[in-house]
Amino acid sequence: MTNDQLPKVSVVILNYNGKQWLEKFLPSVIEHTTYPNAELIIADNASTDDSVVFLRQHYPNIRIVHNLNNTGYAGGYNEALKLIESDYYVLLNSDVEVTKNWVENTIQYILKDPLMVACQPKIRSYLERDKFEYAGAAGGFIDKYGYPFCRGRIFDVCETDYGQYENSGEIFWASGACLFIKADLFHKIGGLDIDFFAHMEEIDLCWRLKNLGYKIGYCSEATVYHVGGGTLSKLSPQKTYLNFKNNRSLLHKNLPDQELNRITTVRNILDTIAYIKSKLSGNGEEAKSIQRALKDYKAGIKSLDKKRIALKELQTLSAIGEPNKKGIYNGSIVRDYFIFGKRFFSNLKFK
């Protein structure tokens, strides 16, 4: 395949007041983005620092797409990608260091399977370089009650990478820290859900693709290093709020009809336990965030029901097969982790 026959890949970094990350990590992206048909674009989410001035001064040849408002990860990418024509997008966090052939190897892997429309590389921690990073690790999975986890990361336990996940393969969701996705399908399914603002919107996006019959992949031959918490600390009450609210929202949107009521009942119990646990442990801010998240989720159910209907219509018109459930763990990761002490992905038994 000649260079002009290669799929066009647009690496798009969403920036909001992230000059320090651009200074630190943009050089690695420029150095290692050697794929012949790639372009690098900064999508600025109405930054109020001097990151745009910095880019114009030091990287005048890099295209900048200006969003008028800060509409979060989801809205920011949706607006920017409307203006970018490509075969594949790479949604890359600004706090990521990439390595040699990261684009080449991932694209080569995706092209092996026409049903694979989104993918992530191996994501290791920038701060502890021999460990997997929280947001993605070696590919995302989800349990039957909707709790996300990864190969290499269950809850807050991140494994050391000693080569145990060198096998590329199909997963359930790919991390938004470094997400390769087929451009036409990104737009066809409506992009990211702006009501999520940030956190778990990539899981929702991947789930919608899988409900159409497509595959999501993990490419072990490409590695990036992610700082994590570069935009919002893991301990932030706002992050707790978004994680609880968005997790319930993605379940409500994407679960099959026959499972929604049952899973909702179980999650109401489990989320109440999480609230009580936070309250009893003296973490009042976390408890308030959980309470507010569940209240806002319930207030938005009518809107979510409309989205369910729209997604069913899309499935009827555009599905290429039955919903793809590969990567759903038919067990409870909460039970396995907290009761049975299963801290590593290899401890889990998938059916």
C-alpha cells in the first residue's frame, strides 16, 4: 500500500488551559507521529490561559481548531471533529507521551478486521512507568452490573506490566485517553454524548458501536504513557459525581430492554451502599457527590428514554449484526474484588 493509499489519520488533542501539558508532551507526539498520512491538530476548548499563544509562537505549522466554549471532553471533540475530514480520528489527551510507531502499529492492527472500528494502544503510567495506567490499561471491560474495569486495572489496583497482556484482541471499550476511531462511524452514531461532559463518554460511544455489531480492539504493539488526572483529579468530588451519574446514564441508554429493570434495581442497592459507606467513613463531600449524581440521573430519565428510542432506530437502520457482547464480564466485579479479593484481571473467569 503506497502512502497515498493509506487511510488518513487525524491526531486531535483537545486542550483546555493545558499549556504545561502541551509544553511537556507535544514534542513526543511530533517526534513519534511518523505515519505517512497523519496530521496533528489541536482543538482548543476556549482556553483562558496562554496555551494558544504558546502554540502560535512555537508550533506555527500545527492547525488549531477553536471551539467557542468549554463544553467538556464530549462537546469539545464533537465540535472540533465536525471541521476535520479524515478516515480515522485519534482522540489523544494532552497529558500523554507517545512512543515510536504508535500510529502505524495501531492502524495496521485495526485494518486486519473490517468490523474493528475503534481501538486503543497499551496505556502505561507516566509516573510509574512499569505499571498500567488507570484510564485504559490494556483495554476496557464492563461487568454485568455496569462497572467498568480494565485488563491491568480493577478499581484502584493497577498491575505492573511484565508482559502478561501482550495479546492484542477484542475488548468492550477503548480509553478516551488515546482512542482511535473510524471517522464516518463517529459521526453516524452522533459522536460523544455531550450530556456526559466528561468521564465514561468513551464507554458509551463504544457500547453504541458494539450494539450495531462492530468490534472494539486493543493493540499491544503500541504503547503510550498517560499522566492521568491531568484535567480533573481522581479525588475530585466533581469526578465522583460524573462517574456515578454517567455510569447510570450509559446503562440506561444501552442495556437491552429485558435487562434494564433488573440491573437498575441492583444498581440502586449498590449505589446506596456506596453512599452509606462514604457517609460512615467521614467522606462527606464524596457522599454528597454520589447523592447529587443519583438525583440528577433520575431527573434525566425521560431524556435518556428518548435516547434509547433513537438508538433503537439507529440499530434497526444501521446494525450490521446482533449486538456484540464481547468484553462483558458475566459476574460482579464489586463482589469479586471486595469480598473474594480478586485484584487482578487474571483472577477473573469469563464465560
